[in-house]
Amino acid sequence: MKKMTSDVFVLAHYYQAMDIQNAADAVGDSFELAKKAASSPAKTLIFCGVRFMAESAKILCPEKRVILPVENAGCPMADMIKPEDVQKLRKEHPKAAVMAYVNTSADVKAECDICCTSSSAERVARSLEEEEIIFLPDRNLGSYIASLVPEKRFILFDGHCPVHQRVTAEDVRSARSRFPQAQILLHPECPPEAVALADGTGSTSWILNEVEKAPPGTKFVIGTETGVAERLRQTAPGRECHLLMSNFVCEDMKKTTMDDLTRAINGGGTVIELDEGVMKSARASLMRMISV
Ligand code: 13P
Ligand code: SF4
């Protein structure tokens, strides 16, 4: 992939198709990508991922041109919550801190006190002075973090990721009987009854790291989007990795093709534009997360 200028930096999430991951300047989970976007000197960022990720890059780097190659690459979980839902929860629980998973729109982030990703959520929850935490929008990640930080009281918004929500406890039991030697690793967006039966739970990067550092020959069952298993075939070739269920695909993440990336590099794609006031408030929530 030939870029016309070094002023363009291409970021890709681990759930992107492998050709996009291989063409990108930086690949990461949502936390790593937010930090890489903030520290890149390039004037234009092309974000191969879904809209909330490109919005986060714009919020952190308002002076940069941020491009989402495919306009309708969204996140159904992020679309489950609106700013009015946050305002209502605040009224109902005035003493609680509001913690938003980054899988939210800029408008929702602007209503919150602090953001988190799946890799920073436990640290962020522990950093808060408040005893009560409104966690949104993912009830599954929220209940996982609540189990790790029992000294806080969590009020969970009832959202979920339709891709990870499909995982059942029976899927984990069945994988255990088919691959008795394997370690079963799940993303915390999976339902709690499945997470309870896994050998380990963590963010996309955590799963990659666990497999990559294991000795060759180690067996794993991976409970997250197929892009992670595909990447592991490249980065951890000696390990045996099985996907927990077939068709573990985020359709929105797979909307971006090499043609879309080429078009974006040549000046196409959707330019992310956000209201100044929204960006200022949302930036405070994101920066607070990064500083924890
Ligand atoms: P990570 O925070 O692990 O990158 O996950 C983002 C996401 O959208 C998972 O579905
Ligand atoms: Fe959203 Fe789920 Fe896709 Fe992640 S995997 S982008 S949470 S729909």
C-alpha cells in the first residue's frame, strides 16, 4: 500500500480484516489506538475501525483530519445509549460517578465523568473516589468489572455487544470437552455465565499477549472476534488456536475493504466533524482515562 505522503497515518483495530491490519501503520485494541492517535505527528489519521474509534481520535486530536473509510461502519452497542439516558441515570443516582466504555458516541462521552476501555476498566473503577459507579453501556463488561472491584456498587446500563452476546455457557462447556488441554480465553463483552467458566478474561490485547507469550504447542480456545484468531496465525504460528464459535464476526468491523482504504488514502472517506463543546467535554473524560 503506497501512501502519497507521510502526513497520513493509518490505524487499524485487531478486528479488521488481515489485509487492512497488514497495511496499517499501527494496529491495536481500542485503548492502544486512542493513545497512538494522540501521539502521532501526522496531520491526517485514517481510522480503520468503527465510528466511535474515529470519533475518539478526533476528540483527542482536534487539529487533525480524521477519516473513517466507510461511513456506516458503526457499533450497535454504542448506538444503544443516548445522552438523555445518561442524564436520566445521573438524576436517579446523584452521588454516583459515570463511567463510559469507549464504545459510545462523542455525545454520550460528553455526559460522563470518565471513559474506560476493556483493558483499563478495572484500573479506572479503582481510581474513582465515589462508592457508586454508573457503568455504561455494556452490562457484561460492567458486571465483570463489578466482580473484580467488589468494594464499589455498580449501576449497570442494559446494553450489550450483539457479537459477543451470542456466546453461551454451553459453548464454553462444549469447547472444554472438545479441547480438554486448551486454555479458554474470553473477551469481557461475553455474558457473565460464559465468563465464569473461562480460564481467563481480558481485552483483545490481553488475549493476544497471553497466546503470543505461551510456549509453542500450547492450545487455546479464543472467545472474541475472528480477526484476533487470524492475527495469531501470523504472530503466534506455533500455538494451536480455535475460535469458541463459528462465525464470530463483527460485520461492522469487516465493512472496510482495501479499496475503501485506498480511496481514503487518496482523499475519500468520511471526515469526522464534531461539535466543539461536545469535543471539549468528551476530551476531559478520555484524558482522565488516559491519565489513570
Ligand atoms: P477492545 O477494547 O478489546 O479493543 O474491544 C473493542 C471492541 O469493540 C470489542 O468488541
Ligand atoms: Fe461494537 Fe461488538 Fe463490533 Fe466491538 S464487536 S465494534 S462492541 S458490535
